[in-house]
Amino acid sequence: MKDEDKTKEQLINELAELRQRVTKFEELETKLKKTKDKLEHQKKHLESLIKYSSLAIVTLDEGQIIISCNRDFEKLFQFEESEIIGKNLDELIAGQKYLEDAVSYTKEALSGKAIHGYGERKRKDGIYIDVEFFGVPVVIDGKLVGAYGIYQDISERKQAEELFRTLFDRSPVGLFIIQDRKFKLINPQFLQLTGYKEDEFLDTDSLAFILPEDRNMVMENTIKMLKGKLFLPFEFRVINKSGETRWIEQTITSIQYQTRPAVLGYYVDITERKQAEDALEQSEERYRDLVENSFDGIFIQKGPKIIFTNQRLNKMLGYEIGELLGLDHWLVYHPDYQELTRKRALARMQGEKIPPQYEVKLQRKDGSWFYGEINARVISFEEGPGIQVWVRDISEHKQAEEELRDSEKRLKTILDSIQAGIVLINVETHTIVDANPAAIKMIGAPKEEIIDHVCHKFICSAEKGKCPITDLGQEIDNSERILFTATGEEVPILKTVTPILLNGQAHLLESFFDITEKKKLEAQLQQAQKMEAIGTLAGGIAHDFNNMLQAISGYTQILLMGKKASDPDYEKLEAIEKSAQRASDLTKRLLIFSRKVESKLRPVGLNQEIEQVSKMLERTIPKMINIELHLAENLKIINADPAQIEQIMMNLGVNARDAMPDGGRLIFETENVILDEQYCKIHLGARPGKYVKLSISDTGHGMDREILSHIFEPFYTTKETGKGTGLGLAMVYGIVKNHDGYIMCYSEPGEGTTFKIYFPIIEKEIKTMESKEEKVPIKGGSETILLVDDEEAIRELGEDIFTRFGYTVLMASDGESALEIYSEKKEEINLVILDIIMPGIGGRRCLEKLLKMNPRVKVIIASGYSINGPTKEVLEAGAKGFISKPYDMRGMLKTVRKILDED
């Protein structure tokens, strides 16, 4: 219908309807404008969010091309915006290394799926960084138009995760991560606490090993703690693998583990503490008594203030009871530790995991301080947490540590100063790992040339694997070995080897001494023993030879008594007597060597003797030998036999002459000396004391070591046959020993020879009486004499002599028969002449038995030995006199008559 055909009413209705429609359109326009403004606002907000976000964000079109980026993206990958816009995202930052992987993620995002992942992406400088990335599809009006790429640098997070894992594994408390009520990660301390192995726990129900009646409580507290409604650790009971019930203190917190929510917690075994708390609950008085009598100081703080101290702590810090109450807890610590302890206490009460035990310095009321070990734990009060602190005085422990360090220093000082060489050897490698200065000095090489070298290079040369000491690691005491110095010299050592274990490795501690001097002393001892043995042999030979000479000389003297000088046989008998006398002189030389001849000692000035002997030598040695005297002034007096001293100097002077056929110097030198114990330790036979030293030196051809080792032996000579008896130096040796002296010879081929002789001095003069032999006629007698000797010739000679002079002679060949004869005829026998050296009971025992039979028996001892020694002992045992062999007929008869005439 046309408008003109409509009625007014119809037109009015249409107009009203039209106005309504206009109003609706206006409302729609307004709403659309608001929506457009809202979208514009959201767009700007999103752009601002992207621009200022801490995440690196790019916008991609559907072709993977970057159409925008924020500053954090530029900063993260170090590109300028112009280098980013219009570039393919994956080609820009994935690099060839991860391109394929990155493209697949991007395609997935552009397909409408949200993605999330981790990986490495490349910066402009070519360095790959760890990132976490997200891909978010962009949909407008239901159409996919691109995607957002969101990146976050997680390098520090990865480092933190690695650090977390290290701390997690090494934590002193049991740590765990639970996800979906199952254990996902547990540390060694947790396993130790429960007794299970890791594979027995992972992916198992986290409530399974909790005591059933405690499980609901654990679940409730866990939820409260995760919601922030519970801040303090809570306690419950668990059953370990061995079936034992243990109390556990647990604290947990929520974390992200492998991008998903999880729970991180720690377990502390508080069984002992709970037992103590139970005991406290049972008897507060008993607990207080325990606290008050504890070896450790204890205080409890609530907030910063001290609310309880035990008596031990008061005493430890020097306060009266109650003085510490109300003070800030950090005031008990040394100023150096106050801030540390304040912060730790605050953190501990805030639930932070602070090590409960550590060392501090504590300060007493008087300002002095000491080292302490504190053990702190959070305790609960109705009105909030507090801290209980156990304080242990570790001053003695610290002092012990210091003393241990001092001890180690002292030990090192001792090892460095000890005279023994000490090395430490690794058994496996056979290398020297340490050496003290004495060992370094003995080896003669710098320490760095010794350490880490095989021990066989210097000690006991052997190939590795063939040394019984290092291979077996056996303990060896005083084993003689050879040390090889850096110069190749071989040094004898006495070594002790002790196995020790250092850091789980087998080592040997070897200590050794240079025994060069010991070896020399042993050689001297062997030489002395040999000389003693030779002396004994020489004495025995001389004794037997004397017995033979006795018969020759005695019968010759008897025959001469019956001859006149004009008798044709007189001269022959005299020649026999002289030969016997020379043979007797030879035996005397042997007896001098064996120290079995008497020395007539008296005070002697050695300088005067030397001056006299030098004059004699000047007449007997060639003129091309110069005699030099270097005699000390105020020389001490010695107790000596002048004739024997003269014999020493003459023998040595003649030897020196023979050693210098082309001339040279013969030097006599004297001085007062003192031989100390150190000298005597390395010179066998020498004794400490004051001596006069006589040195006799020549400039002759000298001797080698082999000759030197034999020079004092009887009959040893290097002279041509007929030019020496080999007894000269043997006599010198015997005379020196008879004078309680000491003799040493120093010589080298081509360097001459020096004899050094030491005679003991006498502090005060010894008076001696020289006997003068009286010329008296020989007297005989009519008494009966028992002659005891094992040599038949001597018995027959004695019988002949005594019978010629009127005596009656009874004879016995040994002690036993002598005793039988004396027992039968003791009333007839007036005198017994007794040989000392006989088979059977011997002379001394025979004398003792004779004295038992008759204490007044007169016995004369007969011997070829000196009146000193065994002969002297027999005389002191009760003999009346002494006759020297071979017998001098006049002297023997005189002695017999003298003893018989005594009352």
C-alpha cells in the first residue's frame, strides 16, 4: 500500500516503528563503537605487553615469517629489529644444528596447536643458549592468521638445576620430590635413613612406609603446608626396611618438577630427639635435671630474647643465674659472630633450611672468649616458634688440634734433625715419595732428584719386581744394605723397614744409618781378636820352647861346671850355651808380644828417653836420614819400663831406616792428649783418659791396606829372607799393650808411615825400688824337694842340679801324682817346686790342695810366663816364691835356699 493510501493512524504507527528501529541502530552503533574501542584498547595492551614483557616474543604470519618482535627478543638473540623483521624464524635462530627440530615445532603451532618445549637456539654471535619456548596460534574471526613465538633464557635455571641436584644429593638431611603421590627423586641420606635402595622407592606410594595411623595426619599437614597455613616442620612415624619405627621431622614446599607441579621435602630422623621429648613429657623434673647437669650449655630463645639457660651455660659464660634472661641471644657470641648468628636464628625461625650445627666464638661476661660448637633447632611454643641451642665448649678440642699441628711440626723438625736417613717409599711404584735432610745428605743429590725416583737407584740396587722388601712389604730390622750416592760411591748402611698405610696405599718407612765406622770397628775387632789369638799361640809356643831350652841350657851349664877353660870342649859348650841364650831371647820376644813377660815399670820422662835413643839411632842409621825431634814442653810422666820403651823406638827406627833406602826424615813427636769416649768408640782398644802421645813418622815408601792388616803379627815380614825375623813390630805391639797403651799405624803407598802410640800418664810419681843382685856363693842343702813338672827333661835336669848340691829330689809328672806323693811323705818334704801349666788339675788347683793338706807348706812356682797375670794370682794364693824358665841355675838355687831358710 502506498503512503498516500494509508490512513493517518497507520502512518503514525509506522513512524513510531521506524523511530524504534533508528533507536536500535543507534544503540548498535554505540555498542559497535564501544566494542571497537575495546578491541583497540586490548590490541594496544597486547602490543604493550609484548613490547615490555620480560619474555622474548615474536609474531609470525602463516608463512613462518616474523612480522614483529619485542626488545627482549632482540636482546636475547642480539639482533637489531631490522635484522629480524621479514626473516624466517627458524632459519634465523635455530641454526643448522636444530633447524629440523625447530621447523617441526613451528609448523605445529601454525597448525593451530599450542606448543611448549626446551632446547638450544643460536644467537647472532653463533653461541647456542638454553631456552624454554612456547608456540601460541593467533586466530582472528575464527581464522588462523599466524602464531606467537615466546622464548625464555633458562641457562641460569639449568645451572641452578644442576646446583640443586648437587646440593640435593649431598645434603646431610633426607630430601625427596613427590609428584602424583609417588617418589620421583630421593637423595642418599634419605635412603640411609629408611634403609631401602633407590629402585625400591622410586615411583612408589609416598605414604606406603608411613605408619598407617599417621597417614591421615601427614596428608592434612601436607595440604596445610602447601596452602601456606603451616610453616613449621611436622612430625610422624615411619617404618624402615628392618621393621624399626623411627620418628621423622618433615618440611615440604611446592615446586615445578619437569614442568609439572610437585612437592619438595626433607626428612630428619628425630627419633632420639623424640625419645628425649617423651622422657621430658614423662618427667619434667627429670628433664630439667638432665638439662641442668648436661655437659653442654643450653639456652632457649623466643624471638631474639633468651628465655631459658641451664647452669652449665651460666658457668660457661660467667653469668649468675637469671642474668642472661631477657638479653638478645646474639650477645653471648663474640662480636665477629653476632651478625651471623642473628641472621641464622631469624632464617631458622622463618623455616629456612639452615645447618643446625656449626662452630662459633662465644664471649664470656668478662670479655674473654672461647671456641664453641652450637647445635640449634627450632622448637614450638603455643604462641610461635623458638630455638633451642646446645653449646659445647670445644676449646680443648681446638687446643688438641693446635697441639696436633704443633706435634706434626715437631715430628717434622725431629725427622729433619735426626741423624738417621729416612725415606718414604710407595710399594706399588717403588718410588721415593719423601726423604729427610739426613737421607738427602747421605745420597748427595738435591731433593727433587730423589723424590719420585725408584728407590733401587739409591738403596739396594735391584730391578723392580725383584726386591723382597718392597714386594712383600715385610718389616725388617737392622738389615745391612748398600746405599748408592749420587756420585756412585757405595756406603754400607744398617736399615730398618716398617710397612705403613697412607691414604689407603701401602708404603714403606725406611730408616738407615751409615755404618762405615761400624764396619771399621768390626774390622778392628777382628784384627784385635786375631792378634789375641796369635798372642795366645805365640805364648804357648814360647812356653813349650822354653821347656826344650831348659834341658839344653841346664845340662850345658852342668857340663861347663866340670870343665876348665883350657879344655878342648869348653868353647863348644860355651857356643851351645850362647845359642841357647839367643833362643831364650827369641822366646822372650814372643812372650813380650803375648804380654806374658814382666815389665819393670817406673816413672819415666818420655822426652829424655827419646833424646837418648835418638843419639843411638844417629850412630846406627845412614847419614842421609835426618832425625827430627818435636818434643812437647811440660810432658806428663808415664809409668814404663825404660828398656822396653827403648826397644819400641829402636825397632820402629830401624823399620823406618829400611823404608827409606834413599834417605828421608825420621820424626819423633810428643804431646799431652786426652782421648774422649767418642774417639774410643771408633778406635777399638783405646780407653778414655789422659795420655802421652808418641808419634814416630818416616817419609818412606809406605804400606797398602793389606800389609797394614798384618804388621803386628809375629813372623810377618815384607823384608827379604834373612833380613828380618818378623818379630820387631810384634814386640812393639806387645810392649804397648803391656803398658796399658794403644797403638795405631797410618800409612799409604808413597806417603810414608806414622805410628801413634798412647801411654797412660801418672798423676803422681810412683816410687820404685830397684833390686841389686848380690854376688854370693851358691849354697846347697840336705833337704827333700818335690819337683813337679810335666816335661821329663826338665824333671831330670832339676834332679841332676839339686842332687849335685846335696838335696834329695822326689819327682811328679802332674798335679795328681804330686798330691799322692806329698800325702804319703809330707813329713819328709821340705819344699815343692810346682809348674803352673800342666795337664790335669794344673798348678793352681794343686797348690790349693797342698795348702789344705798343710797350710805351712813351702811352694815355689816355676813358669816361663811373667810374674804378672796367672803367675801372680798363684803367688797370691799362697806360693812362697817364683822361678823363671828357662832356669838360671845360680838364681834357682839361690831362691830355693832362701825359701828353705825362712821360718
